[in-house]
Amino acid sequence: MDDRYRELLRTTTTTSLLEGLFDPDDEVVWQAFDSRYRPIITAVARRLGLTGSDADDVAQETLIQFVRDYRAGRYKRERGRLRGWIVGIARHRVIDMQRSRGRRKEVPAATSVERIPQDNEMEKIWSEELDRSILRQAVEELRRTTKTSENSIKAFEQVVFDRRPVNAVAEDLGMTAHDIYVSRSRITTRLREIAERLRNLYEAD
Amino acid sequence: MDEGHSERPPIEDIAAYARGEIADAELRARIEADEEAMELVRQIQTDDEFLTQLAGAWSNAPDGSGRGVPPAADLVPGYRILGELHRGGQGTVYRAIQERTKRTVAVKLMHGGAAASSKSRARFEREVELIASMRHPNIVTVFDGGDLPDGGYFVAMEFIRGVPLVRADAFERDMDDKSRSESIRMKLEQFASICDAVQYAHLRGIIHRDIKPGNILIDRDGQPKVLDFGVAKVLGLGDTPDATLTGEFVGTFAYAAPEQVSGGADEIDTRCDIYALGVVLYEMTTGCFPYEISGPMSQTLKNITETEPQPPSRIADGLDSEIDAIVASAMAKSPDRRYQSVGSLAADIRRYLAGEPVEARRDSSTYLLAKLAKRHRGPIAAGMLLLLGLMGVSIWMSLLYVRATEAEQRAETGMLSAQVEADKAAAVVELFTDIIETLRPEHGVGEVGRELTVREMLDSAASRVATRTAGRADVGVAIQLALARTYYSLELTQQALRLAQFAHEVAVKLDPDSTLVADAEELLGWLALGGGELDQAQEHMARALEIRESAEVVDVVKLAKALKGMASIARRRSPVDLDQALELVERALAVLAASDRDAWEVQVDLLNQKTVLLNSQGRLDLADQIAQMALDVCEEQGTGLIESVTPLQNLGMRAKAKGNPVEAIAKINEAISILESVYPEGHSRTASMLRRLALIHQDQDNHAKAEQVLDQSIEIFRANPGQKSREDLPRCLMALGRSQVELGDYAGGRDSGREAAQLLRQAANPNYWRLGLALQVEGAALVSLGQYAEAITPLKDCYSQMVKADRSESVEALECMNLLASAYDGLSMAEEAKTWRTRRQVVIDRREASRQAGSKR
């Protein structure tokens, strides 16, 4: 199951995933679709001002409703963009949540969603979050497909993610600063390639 | 290595150039002139552009984290990591799927400071196992934990959709009174549930160490869930919140107890959690911290250790002085002045919610005593507290009696009740002041620098109580009885008897039908029973019962206890009068059931008695039901309570008898873990339970395990000579001997059996049967060692003990005869061997005959 899941994530276009989604028993396709879109929806919900678990809830409910609608044949791929459809559902969920919170007075006014942006603005937010999500996935894939024991990867992560000085990392790992810059460049190129491939899978949604 | 490009500027400079950070014109020119260097510059620039985006990918969503390495999805073996949920000082929490079960879990990855030595790993694993064993509706269940290839740790736990417990929000200030009071009630109910969770953990010996709102989630049903139990310890973070390690020092310090921020690590105990809960309660009710924590560190520390917080009722509306008292008691600077258990804090919250007076306010008189003790701190403080603990309850009970009888008199005489109350309270405090004052070295009791024993304090108190309470004989008697009961529980029977007799004499003179007389009679009854004087015991207990029954206002609990006493005597009679004992226990249960007094502990005690009696009668199924009922009653009160130990033991041993070792081990293990959490390490009651566990292992032929467990319990018994040790040490040795023989350690088996026999012979009332069994272990080991001549004496002795015990036809006796025959064989004494074989055959035939006769009938 695990291999197929990875394979789906790595190589299958959203369109193909959507086809697989018709089979309610195919948990793996659902997991792949979930992994591909949940982070984006959650991020968009956050951008709309929702905090941690509220944004999680919105993503959860949105995905469930999307699949329900989709299986009921309410969404036709050729008629409109997937992101538009998902954003539509998410907006309703956000509004619902706001309403119920307001009733229960759970959240002080300042942190609740003040206004839901219009469609074109939502598109922009979606694109930005999609980019970010792709980059995150690219790193995940890189890590999955390389041995973390490999020194060049270690060096890359320490320099890029941990922001450690190149010299210190070089000394720790028995490399030269020059080696590190070279491998940094090599890995960056690889990440770009992975990101590019992943972007194609989304097919501009 | 760089020699080859000696003219080329170092790579750091090239990188700095690429980022526009080189001001030195000469260096710039040198780089620009070098084509390869410029190639590198362009490369670094394009990389930087992409990597900035990449770093930015974690900067906002979906997890709001701004830094750090995203973990690989398969970093944790057995889990697939999805998204990040929360990032904190100790680690980051991710949503993940457990591959095996496909359930969604939360996985916490910790870059904790624990060393990777195998010892600390073992400790970590033990700790995680312990934490993972907790099952409580208000605790986030931990499933799993372990270390990671990269040196970190992970803990997998239940995934809760919930929000962290937040402070009372500002908008509550605008609420109307009604909704405000509802909101406070709801919060207090939540808080009581939080306390339940912490209490549950404490009973298992797990201290949270990091209680704060961030570690408490409110789920969608409004139920609080406490997480990260013991994680601080697992991480080896030590016991002092450390800014550099947690990175959240303000958050952590705000909930740290004064002894945590100022004292050494050995000061950390459950009361630190109680303090933190106090701060949480303060925050929940007022929306503020109890003191300023945003200033300089030194000031914050000073505030924690010195500043008395404003009472909550002065800060927020809708609170009253009872809440103030609860918060003050939970947050007392000195751990000794706090609630001593989370259970009592929860109980007070519930009392408050039920509109009953809270214990925290009753602090004053006990506090007075504690303060006295503190004045003489050092040597006596610890022992004094123990003494007060032992006596406190009894004294209060006795005083309640005095209060009740005087209430009747008051009704007649029209005395001013308040004055009487005040007099009596003053008398008690005066007495204690006096007694404690006399414990000073200059009065010849203690010596400077030496710790006083409880015994010395008891003796001092006992010798003075009569003269110091001359004016109030009833108070004096009540205290003497309390002291006597304390002596009794310390197995100092002579002292207990003397005091009880004296108190009895005085009490009879005061009023021969008073509850005090009944108290004295009852204690004398137990003392007589302990000494084997059944008739005398019967007489005392019957008189106690008579007084309890005829009291104007019957105290059902005391009545039930007297009935239980009578039942215990009936059980010891020879021949045992099981029916009568059972009848008495049934009556006691009926008395309790008919009243509305909540005396579940007594009820459980009686149900346990009933279980044993039914077992002795062979009514096993009914016995099982009663044992289960007892356990249910306990568990209704809470999990992990000490009262559930006996029902668990009864059920466990029955499961053993029924051939269900798995359940038996589970029950006995549960009992052991409760005992270990309640009693100090190495308590004889724990040792007795370990012995039972060993017997189950023996049933399963797991002698290695049995030996290990028995070694543990024997060690405890040897260190704690006393009634229990006298009872159980020989039994442990006997069982150990049996396992040693099975494991081929015949010399060990011989020594164990021999020591058991010696101990049994020393007993005041020798148990022939047990002595026989011990001798058999010794004899069997000797035969196995080939020391036949030495084996004859213990084996013959074994046989004669079994005859004395009237079990000469038991399976064990047959085995004894068999061993004797083997020993004589070994000595080539065919005649004797034959004699014993013949004798054995006769018994076998007789058993067979009676078995057939039985089946025909």
C-alpha cells in the first residue's frame, strides 16, 4: 500500500487521481488526494484568519464534502477548475465556522475571520500556497529518495534549514566549504526538478 | 586542497560577493576577474533565490512554523508523517498515520537532551511503557515511543481534535451574572476533570512536571485532555525548567513551584503538579497570571518564591472566598501547606460545586499545628507530620463525638454552643502545643541533630496526655484512643493495650454507654484477637456492638465495623463458624446499604470479607461475583485506588485457580502497580503481592521468573520485620526453594527450605502444615543432591507434621513418603524403603477407594 501511495503522489496527475476517487474502497487514492490537497486548503484557511485546529477542521470538512459532491457527480473536471470548486466549499465551511463560533462566543472578535476575499483574490492565495506546498513536498521527496546519512544531504539541511554557518558544517562533516557549495547547488537543481514534476501533476488544477 | 586555486578567492568570499556583502573594492575586482569564480557567483545567486522560496515554504502555512527541518514522512518507523500540528520548545508534533492500524495519531518528535547510553535508553523505554499504560478519559493516551536514527526521540499518541485550554477571555467581563456563573461552573468542572487525570497518574507514580494550559486540550465535547505526562522526565530535562533547553522559559516558569525554581532536584514531587494546577486554576478563573512574569528573570523568580498572589475574587467577578481558599491552598509557597494530593484538590472543587464547605478553609487549626512543627523544624518536622497524619483523623472523629453528645446536653441546659466549641478547640490546640514543645531536646526527648522517631513522639505524647487534659477528660480519652490505635497500627501492641485499657477505664467512669467506651472496647477486641484470645475478643467486640446498636443516633459505619469485627472473630474460631461470620458480614452490608452514608471503603472491606468467606465455603462463582462487585465499587470512585488492591488480588488468585494465568497475572500486576504507587518502595504489602505473582509464574512452570520475583519480595521482607514478614517470609522462602529445585539449584533449594522451616518453628502458633511443606522442600533438595542421610531427618519430620496437621493422606504427604523411600534407596536401606512404599500404597488405595465410593454416591 505504501509503495503505491508514494507512486501515486510522485507520478499521477490530479485528473487520474480524481478518476480513482470514484472507487470508495480505494483508500490509497484517497490518501494521495488528501496529501496533495489538505495542506493547501489548511494553509488557505489560515490565510483567511483561522487558527490551528479551526483551519484543520475546515480542511477536513472541505475534503469530505468535496469527495461526497464529486462522487455524486456534482463536479465535472471539464467544466471548471478544481481549485475553484474546492475554494467554494472551503469558503462555506469557513463562514459556517465563523457563525457557530459567534453564537457560542468562543472566540473574541479580533481573531475571527473578518471578511472572505473575492474569487480572484482567493485564486492568488491558492497559487501561493500551492507553490509552497509543492516545495515542501519536493523536500519530502528528496529526503525519501536519498539516504539521510549521505553527507551532502546532511550538509545541505544544516546549512539551509538550520542556518548553520558553512564553515562549521564543513568542519563537522569533514568536508570543505567548497564541497558544500557544490553539493548545495547540485541538490538545489534536483529540488527544482522534483518541484517542476510535481507542479505538472497538479495540472494547473 | 585549496593550494591549487591559490589565486582564487576563498569560497566564503565568493558567496559573500554573490550576496552583495563585499565592500572591499580590491577583493571585488579579484572575484570579477576570475571567470570560474563568477560562474560560482551566478550559481549561488540562482540557488539562493530558489532556497529563499524554499525556506519561505514553511514560513506561514499550513503549520505556522517559521523554521526547522521538515521531517521525512518515514522518519519514524511504522508511521507516515503528514502535517505539522504544533511546534514547541521540546519538539514538534505532527499528524501521522500509524501504518499497522491505519489510525490517525499525533507524533511528537523531540530533539531532547537525553544521552544515548544504553542505560538512559532503558530508562526511557521503561518510562514510555509506564506512560503508555495509562488509560484515562482525561489523559491523551500514549501508544508508543522510541528513539530515532538521527538521535532524537518520538512519542506517538492519541490524536485529539481540540483547542488548548485558554485563559478566561476578556469578553467574559461583559457577561451578565448568570452566564458568568455558568461559565465558571463549567470551568471548575473541567478543572476537576483535569485534576482526576493528574491524580490518576500520581497514583501510578507518574509526575507530570510540566502542567500548563498548553498541555491541556479541550476536545469537541468540552472534555479536557492532559498530554505530555512525564515527558520532561523522559527527555532528561531535569527538574528545573531550563531556558536554554525548552526555549519557552516564560511559559514554563510561570507554572513552576517555588521549590522547583529555588530548590534542588530532590524537592520535586507530586506537590509541584498541585502548585501548577493551582496556577492553572488561577488563570482559568481570573484570566491573569497570579504574579508578574514578564519582567526580568530575577524578578520573576522572586515573584514565584515570595509574592503572595492577589485573591482571585478581587480580580474577577463571580468568584468568592471559597475559591480564594482553594487557590491559596493549591498555590501555597510551602509544599507542606498545599493540598497533599490532587485528589483532595479535586474533592474540594466538587464540594464547592455542590455548595458544601471546602476543606481548604478548615486549614486553620491543622495549619496551626503545622506551623508549630515548623518552628521546631529540622529533626522533628518529618516525623511530626507522620504522627499528625496517623492521629489526625481519629482525633477529629473523636471530637465530633464529643460535639454530638454535648449538643444533646446543650439542648437541656441551654448552654452557649459557640463557647463550648471554642473551649474544646482551644483545649486540643493547647495540648498539642504542649506535647510538641516537650519534644525539644532540652526536655530530654530528642537530641540535637538526631531525628526523632515516631515511637519517641508517641511515647512522649502518651505519657503526657492524661495530665495535660485533666480538665477535659473526654478530650483526653479520645486522644489516648487515637494514640493507642497508632501504636496498634505500628504493631506496638503492649503500648496500645496499656493506653486502651486506661482510656477504657476513664471512659466507663464518664459514661459507661458512650461511643468512647465502644471505641475502646473495639480496639481491645482487635488487640485480643491479635493475641489469639478469642473469648476475650468476643466479649469486647460484643460490648462494642451492643453500644453501637443501642446508641440514640446509630452510626452505621461504626456499627458495620463492629459487625465486621465479630465476623473476624467467628472466622478464627475452631471449628470455623463460616455461616455465622457470613451472616454478620451480610448484616453489616445491609446496615450500610440501608443508610445514605457514603462509606464505600467500609463496604469494599466487607465485600472482601464476604469473598473470602464464600471461597472458604466453596461457593466460588458467587465469591467471584462479590469480588467483582467490590472492584466495581472501587472503580466507581476512581481508578488505581488502594482499596481495589484486595478485590484485584481475590480475582487474580481465583483466575489462577481457574487455570487462567494470563488474567491472573494481569490482575495481580495491576494490584502491584497500585501498591507501588501508593506505598513507599519496598513495602511489605507490595512484597506479599509479589509472592502471589510468583505463585502464578510457578503454575506456568516459569521458575526463572518466579525466582526473580521471589528474590525481590524476600529482600523486602528481610528489611521489614513485622507481622506480615513473619507470615509471608517463610512462605516466600518455601516457594523460592521449590523453584530453585526446579531450576536445578538444589543447594539453594535446600537452604531456602531449611530457613523457612526454622522461621516457622519460631512462630508462636506453629502451623504444622506449612512447616511440613517447608521441610519437604529441604528434603527434596537434599535427595536431589544425593545427600540421602541428611534428607531422612527433615523428611520424617515433614511426615509427622503432616500427620499433626491431619493431612497424612494428602498428595503432599504421598510425595513425602515417596521422597523417604528414594532416600532410603540411596542409602541402600531396602527394608526402610519398602516400608515407606507400602505405607504410601496403602494411602493411595484408600484414596482410590474413597474416590470410587464418592462417585457411586
